Amino acid sequence: MKVTVKLIGPLVYAAGFSEKKVRLPASASAKELLSRIGLKKNRPTIVTRSGKSLAPADALKDGDRVVIAPIYSGG
Amino acid sequence: MKGWTGHILRVNLTNKSFKKESFSEEFAKTWIGGRGFAVKILYDELKPGIDPLGPENKLVVALGPISGIPAPNTGKAVVAAKSPLTGFYGDGNLGTRISEQLRKAGYDAMIVEGKAERPTMLYIEDDKVEFLSADEVWGQGTYATNDWIYKKYGRGVGVLNIGQGGENLVRYAVIRSLEGRSGGRPGMGAVMGSKLLKAIVVKGTQPLPSADPKAMKELGLGDLKKVGAMDKKTGWSIQGTTGILAWCNEVAALPVRNFRKTSHGDAWNIDGERVNAARVATYGCPTCTMRCGITIHDKEGRESELDYENVGLLGSNLEIFELAQVASLNYLCDDYGLDTMSAGCVLSFYADAIERGAAAGDFKFGDAARAKELLRMAALREGKLGNLLADGSLRMAREFGHGSEAYAMQVKGLEVAAYNCKFIPGQALAFGVSPIGAHHREAWIIAFEIKHTTRESYGPEKAAKVIELQRIRGGMFETLVGCRFPWIELGWPLDNYPKYFNAATGLDWTLDDMYKAGDRIYALIKLHYLREFPAATRKDDYPPAVWFDPSNADAEGPIAGRCLEADKYDKLLQHYYDQRGFDERGIPTKELLNKLGLSKEAAAAEKYAKLSERAGQPQAAK
């Protein structure tokens, strides 16, 4: 399956891309996606799909748009 | 008493006099500084009902025991007065060298009273205060005024100044400093303008007060370096605050079209990636190693310093997605000395009102050229329309009628910051109960709501989180006085701040001591409100009505068909009141006030309105 990954803020520079499609095995989890894109864990992140938080074990679906952001605090 | 200078400078513009006054150790320990000093001074010295733009109002500039010391992000000052926008206590903070210079001159705060006969600049150097003519720069913007001051005194002095917005009493005029710093959203710039006070310049020559200067320096400088290293490691300041725009767009929290929509397909044009790519300079406050003032060239080629709030409210909220044009609107606000957030909400409300048929006019969403003209008209109060725009969205709504108040994006008169809470109940509560109106500074819990609870929840955990953050953000940081960014954005541990405070004062305080002082300050701001509005009700703590309107729900996207629910919001509000010890009007009870050591202040408030003895026993207004 393919999911779209959107990175936010400094994660763009850490991973070297802003948005891209990633091919994953069917029912892969959010955790597997994170390891696939090689994002270094140098700060906590919030992972969302359709505006709701995803836990590491949550299964992804084909066509998902997954947003990974630092945990902002609203300035 | 160590860590404080122990003195306040009182300046009277009417008779050009000044006085160096002492304050007690008890006052210092009760109110700490900054916002705490300002709230207490204005409560004791302002009579309720005075005209905020009259000579009876007083402007307080207040610092705290860590202001200006070499430690992470201490280069800030609090400015406060009775607000011409909201009609009660208002304040704000801004980065300025005043934080260091005023304390080196021997003062922890200054109070400006009266009204000058002619446009005036105050020059303060230690025990000397000069009342100088500002005729030469009256009518000029903040950039020209700042340059004029720097030419006279050099760049090392502390400066506060206003632009045409403050001079013309625009109710959301701010005070400005340095290259791009603004503070005092609820019209503190207009209060300066009402006094014909164009600028305050301060130079101090004495050492900063500190219990142990050597230890303080070692601790503070070492930590400054550590915070700088954390910023580099995380990359936070690459996009600074503008990084959050893309996230808000993804999770349906972005203000679009006067907050009617929560995301937009063109928002990427003005996001943090584009801002960083367009960067031509970076500015920051004194003693800061995570400088957030990303500066780009605007449409006219001028340098404009951006942050998220102004891109959100002057960009997506107006459906203007050309970054250089957004920067132009931001530049104009900064030069006129207008609050970018209120200005953005005022313009979006005007376009919305025209669309609804509630107001006449030719301004449409997306029209950057007309938006520039309207900002000028507001700043100069040109004609009927300029005067209307200059008074803020709540007064405009009352003028327009036709149910317009529901679409004025404000709470208690202060416009909402750039977070669309159409379906974010906890942040809607944070705006509702922010003690000075809808400011994001007091509490911001959107990430908590999405990650640690659910968006749908109206439970007590959200009220608890709002209170926790109010104590830290609106309480501790505003009194010490320092910037919250190292903690909120980088995770710099909070317990460092009592360490700085203790090193400066020689005391042995904990975070809980700081929070108690914060609770005292929030309670006293509520008493300010009650004295001015004795008929206060819990409805005053509601966010804009349009967020509760199902017909305004998003048609598509993550929160399609959802909006806030009034009965559930009211229960969330009650959770907040219960946890705070407030009555059903949202006013502190006598029981709480006594516990916080505010029995005298409570008695003073009861001259204007009854207080409840304890929670669950609301009293009708007199």
C-alpha cells in the first residue's frame, strides 16, 4: 500500500523532504512508517491522521495521509 | 532584599515631575515582578470607570527579578494599563533592552501618569529623568522613530515607542521596541498615545541587583549556551513559530476566511518552509539564543519580521496566500504600531460582514491592495470607516447590528489569536478564560488535546491542563519576567526558573511558590474585571458564538460536520471554575481570595459588586 507522509517544521530538514508517498506492506503500523522514513528521534513528535492522533501500533490504510510534527506549544 | 532594586520610578507627564519610590520586601515576595507588580499597582491606583484614554489612566512598565540577567531569554518587559479595547486590566510583554537598562538605572518598574502638553519622549538615565520634545517624530512610524532614537543615543539603550496607531488612539495599538518587537495587544500603545508619550528611552549604569552575581553569571551563561545547543539540535528556529502553520492546516485549526474555514489548499504558500526560504535576516530579543524574528522582504522590498500569528491572521484568515503581500501587511502593522492579530481579525470581520450584508463596503477576502489601504485608514483614523476599524471588532459588530457579534472573533473585546477552535474545546476554553481576553499567551493546549485526550472531550482534564499552563505561562514567566520559549518549544526544564530566581534573590522558592503567586495574580485580574463590569456572568467566558453554529461546520476534512456544543462547553467551563475555586460567574470566591492573601483587595471589590463566600454560592451583582 501507499501512504502520504507530510512532515512539519524542522522535521523537514532532518528527514530531507517535506512530503512524499511511501510504499509499505499492507496493514503496516505507524511505528513501521516512522522507521521507514529514517527520522532521527531527537525530539518528541505528534503523529496524526485526519486530525486525530495515531499510536505507534495503529495500522495504516492505503491512501492515508500521515502528518508528523514536533509537539508545538502555540508560541 | 536582594534581586530587586527595591525601587519604582513614578513619572507625571502633566507637571513634568518624577519620584523614586521604595517598595517593601513583602510587596516583592507577594507579587514577584512584571505582571504581578502591574496588576497590584493598577488595582490600588486606578479608580474603576475611568476613561482608559484619559489622563487618569496609568501605564506601568514592569520587570522581574531575572529581567536582563544573563540567563535564557530574560530580555522582556511587561507593559500594562487599563485597556481601551477591553475596558479593564490589559497587558503584554515584549523583547526590549529596557529589561536590562531600567534595572541598571535602579528601578524594577515605572509608572507613567498624567498627560503631556506636547508630544514627549522620556529619557531616563539612573536618577535623571528628562522630558524631551518628540515633535520631530510625532506622526511618524515606529521604524523611523526607532532610528531617530538610535541616532541620538546609540543602539544600546532601552526603547519603547509607538507609531501612528498609538498616536491616533487605535484601540489595539501596541508598544514597539528593537527591530520587530511588539507588546501590549489590548491597546497599550493607545494609552501611550493618549498621554502624548511617543517614546521612553532608558540607560542604566549600575550593576544588576543579584544575591550572588558571580554564581548567577556562571549559571545563566552556561544555560544560555545549553539552550542554544538544544535549539540547534532540534532545528526549532529554522522556521521558528511559523512552523506551526502547516500543522494547523493539516489538523483543521488554521484561521481561514474570518475563521469560517479551518484549512486551505493554498496555505503552503505562506508556511514555515516558504518563510525560511525567503529569509533575509533574523532578529531576536536580548539574551536569546533561539531567535524567532525571521525577516523577509515584503512586496515593496522592505524588511518585515514575521511570526506565526501575523502570517495566520493577516494571511490565511484574509485568504491572502502571497507571502510577500502578507509581509507587507505585517510591515504596515509594525510601522503603524498596530497589533497584527487584532488587525487581521478586524479586517476579516469587515470582509465577512460585507459578505453577510451586515455592512456596506468593497473589501473582499484575498484583496491585499485594499487591505493595505484599510490598515492605513485605521491607523490614521481616516473618515468614518477608519474610525470604525480603529475601534476593534466588538465595537464594529455592535455598530453593524444584524447579529454581527457572533462573527466578531474576540473574547471580552480582545481578538482571538491564530488558532481556529471550531472543534477544539479545550483551546476554546483557554481563550474564553484567558484573564485579559482571547490571548494565546496564557494557555495553549491543542497538541495535548489531540495527543493525550480526544478532540471530542469536554472533560475536567482539559480544564486542569489550562490551569496548569496558566500558572506557568501567564503566572511564572510573566512575573519573573522571561520568555517561555525555551521551555515550551525545546523542553528546557521548568525547574531551572526557580533556580534563576533563587540565585538572583537568595531565596529558596520552588515551582509551587511561583504557581501560588500566579494564582494570586489571576484572581486579582478577575477582580479588576468585576469592578469594571459588576454584572459579569459566565457568558463573558464564552468564545465567539460562530464556533457553536452547526451551519458554520466544515463541509469536508478532518472535522467535517463538527463544531463546539454549548451545553458541553458550559460543563467544561464549570470544571475550570470548580478547579480554580471560582463561583458560577467565574469570579474568585472570598474563601479563595482569603487563602491567596487578598482579603483587602476583596473588600475593595465589594464596593462595586458582591463576592460569593465560597464556590456554589453565587451572588447577584449589586
